[in-house]
Amino acid sequence: MNESSSEEELRRLRAALRASQSDVQKLGKRNDQLEKELRTANRKLGGAWEQLDAIRHSTSWKMTAPVRLVKTAIRKGLGR
């Protein structure tokens, strides 16, 4: 391998390195975005579970339990 081909190979490798570094930076930014979206989704999900828990422990939920049981029994009896 002569000197000019070695220099050309070195230039190609440096260009590839710069491209790879750019890709890593872009992927890092995308990862940050996805982590932020995940945190937001987890907060929303936590809020939804809290609301569901509040509903299930409410007086009206407890009072309507027999109605829901009858409805379920009727649906099963009708084959739905």
C-alpha cells in the first residue's frame, strides 16, 4: 500500500467516524425524547389507576355492585 492510498483510506475512515458520531448524537437526542414521552405516559397511567381506585372505593360503586352482578349473570345466561 502506498502513501497516497493510505492517506485516502485515513480520510475515508475519519469521514466514517464523523458520520458515526453524528448518528450517535442524533440517537441520543431521540432517546431523550422517548424517555420524556415514557415519563409522561407513566404519569398519565398512574393518574388513571388512581381514578379507577377512587371509583372502586366510592359509595356509589359499592351500592351498584348488585346491579352489576345481575347484569353479568343475565349476559352469561344469554350467551354473550
